[in-house]
Amino acid sequence: MNLASRQSIDKEALLPSQKGFTLSVVVPVYNEEEVLPDFHRRLSTVMNNLGANWELLYINDGSTDRTLQVIRGLCDPRVATIDLSRNFGKEIAMTAGLDHARGDAVVVIDADLQDPPELIPDLVSKWQDGFDVVYAKRSVREGESCLKKSTAKLFYRVIQRLTRISIPEDTGDFRLLSRKAVQALGLLREQHRFMKGLFAWIGYPQAAVYFRRSPRFAGKTKWNYWRLWNFALEGITSFSIVPLKIASYIGLLTATGAFIYACFVIFKKLTYGDPVQGYASLMVVMLFLGGVQLMTLGMIGEYLGRMFNETKRRPLYLVNHFDPSCLWKTGGRGQDVVN
Ligand code: UDP
Ligand code: MG
């Protein structure tokens, strides 16, 4: 064997992911019957051009429309269907997908075509550069109101202040994870899954790929402001105990204020002796203290409730039916399928 061919073999050995890798695509779906056929067509085209073995995992998150029938109707051996027993929410549906994915790398993508499947080759090439988490970062948010954009910005700012891990701004769940990153995520079995935080928490080399996020292709978003508020609460309480500290500081501050005011009241009573006065101030102080107490109790309650949920140690999800892809059947390599 001459030196040149030996060097080329060594190079291949150094970059195992560049040849013959398998890719899994995880797609949580909830009432997406209108978009799915288009999504599947676009994604399949991209994947076929990638020159790798691939599988596609649709996680039916308790859809109430014909989503499941649409998925089954695709009749593609590369498609795996995980039918969850009910609607568990996108985060858990995604986790179910990651648990069942067999590829060397896993891409998580929304079904509504807001995340362009055409970006996947870029994500893959960054992964091949050695990054374990390659997230798609929006350069433009289209089809979103000013209010949504500004509240999102505020949220990122607050969470950045409150936690030590850095959560990249303007990123959704659309990303590629190496097998190592998927395994690391698999270790995090908490019930309250703030995925953006979990993706950041695992660490490993991470990189961004920029893209334009377009408006939903069809169907309706499942988000409203109440859900977004709860999402923000989830993010903060899952990754920071600063609100609890704030509660104790507010307590300390009001106690100091109350003490100073008490000194003033006693002083006034002793020097002027006015017996029945101060109804207004009494009411103000009472209501203020009552408010502060209830607020801090509420903060503690948020954490307590989450602890309650975590201590039950229930499984994250239940699968009603699992229909594996060919990648599963061939032990993760999928040689029997020709793209
Ligand atoms: N989704 C899900 N379970 C849910 C809600 C949403 O699996 O309970 C899926 C949905 O089908 C889509 C993705 O999560 O593929 C993103 O949902 P959506 O477009 O409503 O969220 P947005 O893009 O507004 O953040
Ligand atoms: Mg969407």
C-alpha cells in the first residue's frame, strides 16, 4: 500500500461521520393534517439529495383530526410512527422522538413548514465540522406581531439574567443533535421540560446556522399568550431559583419598612397621643403586606407544584402504538433502502 492511499484511509477514519452516516428526523405533530403532505414531500426531497440513509419519525401527539391517517397513508418504509396515548405537548412529543431515533445525528423540525427542511444540509455540514448541537437561528421573524416579538425579546433578556446557562436568542427547537447530545438529553427525564434550556444545559460544542423563519404554511398555531406566559414561567422556574431569592429580599425590605413605620407610629403615639386615627394608613399597610405575602407565597407555590410533579416520577409519555422505520429493523444502518 503506498503512502498516498494510506493517508486517504486515515483521513476517512478521522471523519467517520462524513461517509455512510444515518440521519433521523423527529417531527412532533398535533393536528397537522393540512400541512403534512406538503411537509413530507419537501422533506423527502431534501433528504434524498443528502446522500445518506435516513428515517423520519412522526410523533402523533394525540391529534384530534386525521393526522394519524395521513401519516399512515404515506406508506414509506423510512417513516416511523409513534402514536402517543394522548396530547402530551410538543416538548414531550419531541422527547419521545429523540428516544426512538436511531440515526448518528437527529434533526428536530416542526411540521408546519416554518422551519425550512432545505436548511438540513447546512445543519449536517456544521455537524460534520465537529459541532454536537447545531441550532437554526432566525434572522427574520415573519408573520409574527410586534407584541410577540417584543415579549420574546424581553423573555430572553430576563432568562439570560436569571440563569447561568446561555440560551441562544431567536432559536426554536429546529436543530441537529449528534448522537452524543441525544444521549445526554436522554438522561434528563424531568417532567417540566423547557427544551431550549435543556439543549443549552447539555453543553458540548454548539453552533448556529441562520435562516429566515416564514409564517405558518397552513393550519393554526397552538400558542396563545396564556400558553406563552406559562412557557416563560416554565423556563424560569426550571432553570433558576432567583425568584425565590427575590421573594426573601422583598420580605426583608418590607419588614425593614414595617419596622421603621412602627417606630414612627409609636413615637407619634407617645408624643401626640392621638388615639383613633390612621384608618387610611392602616388599610394601605395591610393591603400592601397582604399583597406581598400572597405574591411570595405564589412564587413558592410555583416551585412547590413543580416539585410535586417531579416527585411522582411518572413516565414522560405513553405510546399507544409504535410503528418502526426500516432503520430500526436493520439495527440502525438501514442498508436495505435505496434512496
Ligand atoms: N405540536 C405538538 N404538540 C402540541 C402542540 C404542537 O406536537 O401540543 C407540534 C406541532 O404540530 C408543530 C410543532 O409542534 O409541528 C410546533 O407547533 P406550533 O406551530 O403550534 O408552534 P409555534 O411554531 O407557533 O411555536
Ligand atoms: Mg409553528
